Amino acid sequence: MPASFRLLQPADLRPRNTFGVAASARRLVEVDDIAALPQALQSLGGTRPLVMGGGSNLLFAGDADDVLAIADTRRSVVSDDGERVVVRAAAGADWHGFVLWTLAQDLGGLENLALIPGTVGAAPIQNIGAYGVEVGERVVAVEAFDQDTGRVVRLDAAACGFAYRDSVFKRAPERWIVTAVEFELQRFAAPVLDYAGLRGTLAARGIDDPRPLDVAEAVIDIRRSKLPDPAVIGNAGSFFKNPIVPAAQAAALVAAHAGIPVFAVDAGLRKLSAAWLIDRCGWKGHRDGDAGVAAGHALVLVNHGDARGDELLGLARRIAASVQMRFGVGLEPEPRIVGARW
Ligand code: EPU
């Protein structure tokens, strides 16, 4: 039988993180077949590795010790009743490639999440979201290896504890290794078009009754116009989460700062736009050496070439401190930071 995992020691992590910062792992085990996961973990002698997907939501502020990457990319249709279709993909499948595969079958549900970098396995961990849809709304179940018990378990969507850019997996990263995800998609679902700009982009293309692929193409256009391509300039998408504050604090901010965007979360909470707050503090396009803020979007930190992870982290801290000072609002990073604490 061919080996179904590989051990590299050491491993260069620079090509494996979309920030493109220099870092290495003492050991890296890459698992081609999820069935080999227990053996692969044993090869590390029982230490709990850092689990990596596409490296698109990570900042290496230092080197890593043991790293595990799942390279199993299999995907399949689990069931199809003519309307609702359950599809499944192993954790290592490329997210955007998987979305395109569902769209090629004219299945609706993931089109608003087109072009997000990363893997299927990473998607539920931070509950990726864009243009009015969060992936947790489409998840039927996540299969994950529980390092506390050594067993693979199946968690239904409720057990995943999805919240804004959050889940049980993100809250206990030492415990869970996501191995596969199942999604419920629809053949005739109404598209979600409420996010600013989406209807306009479709109208400009002369489309008034969009299929899922049309929506994805509009989303891809909007993303390309706003967000820097990690293949061209290193970045990890939004570096900060949009802060959620009590409604009274949001009302005070609206009174003090004309034009501040505020979004309702529930009766007592409001979501603010981190990009707007950072922009108003003058950071858009700012550059300290090779660490910078994208010229087109204030929420995205970029590596202009050889920025180190700790330099990007230092810039992020200065940005957060200035937002705290001017608006009294704390910012939390969205990517996982390795080798330092926020
Ligand atoms: N804005 C500015 N300056 C900027 C950019 C934006 O003032 O440089 C203001 C504008 O008022 C704009 C508002 O911020 O209306 C919101 O901007 P945008 O629509 O780009 O959305 P976002 O809140 O910055 C979030 C997600 C993105 C996702 C988009 C679209 C988070 C942290 N980010 O960004 O997700 O693509 O909405 O749904 O929730 C990611 O998580 O990595 C990511 C890119």
C-alpha cells in the first residue's frame, strides 16, 4: 500500500501561508488519506500539532513546532432528492474549487462564498462569511477527529456552535481536526442578494433572474475590485473582525461621528465596520517597510515583500491602539496568530 502520509522535517512554511512571511515548522506531516490520520499523529509521538489548511487565515509571528496538513481532497454527492442535494468534501479540498464544482451542477447555496481562499476543512472553523451568507447556514455536519478521545465524531450544525467568524472548533483548536464537511444545497433556492453592491453588479451585467453561477460571478467581480489577490500581494483577507458593541455605545458613536456604519445584530447589540474605523484613523495604504495596509481596503494587512510576521503584528497592534484611542472600540484579529499572543 502506498504511504498515505508524509513527514517533512523541517518544513518551509513560507509557501504555505498567504501572507508569504518566512517561517518554518520543526516537523510537518501531510495526510493524503484521512484514514491514515491516527497513524500520522502517532508519527509525531503524541504531540498535538498546529493544523493548517490553505494558510490563508494564519499569521506566523514566529516558527511553528509540529504542523499537520490534510491533503485529502475527495468530494461527492451524498444524496439528491431532486431539490435538496447533500454534498461532501474532505478537509483538504480547495474551497473555491469546491464551490465551482457545486455551481457546475447548478446547485445553489455557496455562490456568495466564491473566491474565498483556503480549504473546505478551514471553512467551518472560522465560519467563513461573505455577501450576506455564512457557511454555517449551509453545513449539515462536520466530521472531526477529537484529539481528546482519539475518535472521529460527526457534529451536526447545532453542535458546531457557529457564530460570527467563530465555532466550537475555533474555540478549542487543540482538540479538533476537521476531516470532512457536508453541506445541504438547493436546486431552486432564492438567491441572497441583499449585500450592498450585489444587485447593482448583477443589474450592470443585465441579469435580473440570476442563477447561482451568475451570483458567484458578481461576487468574484466585487472581491477582485476590493480585495488584494494573495497570489500577487501577501495577505490574509480581513485582519480584524467587525466589532460587536452594545446598542447604547453604537448610538453614542453615531451621535459623535457622522456617517459611521452600524448594522443591527439583535435588540441589544450592533456591529460596526472595522474597515471604516481604521480608514478614519488614516491607515489605508499606510506602509512601514514591507508591512502595510492595502490601498484598496483598510481591513486588509499586506506584505509588500519581506515583512516578518512580528512586523505585521506590530502594525496591527498600532492600528488597534489608534482605533481604541479615537473611538473607544477594541479590535480583535480574525486570523489565528502563531508564536505570539494578541
Ligand atoms: N469601508 C471603509 N473603508 C475601506 C473599506 C470599507 O470605510 O477601506 C467601509 C464602507 O463603509 C463599507 C464597509 O466598510 O460599506 C464594509 O466594507 P465591506 O463591504 O468591504 O465589508 P467588511 O465588513 O469590511 C466583511 C468581511 C469580509 C467579506 C465582506 C463582504 C469581516 C471581518 N470581513 O468585510 O470577509 O468579504 O464583509 O461580505 O467580517 C474576511 O473575513 O477575510 C473577509 C474578506
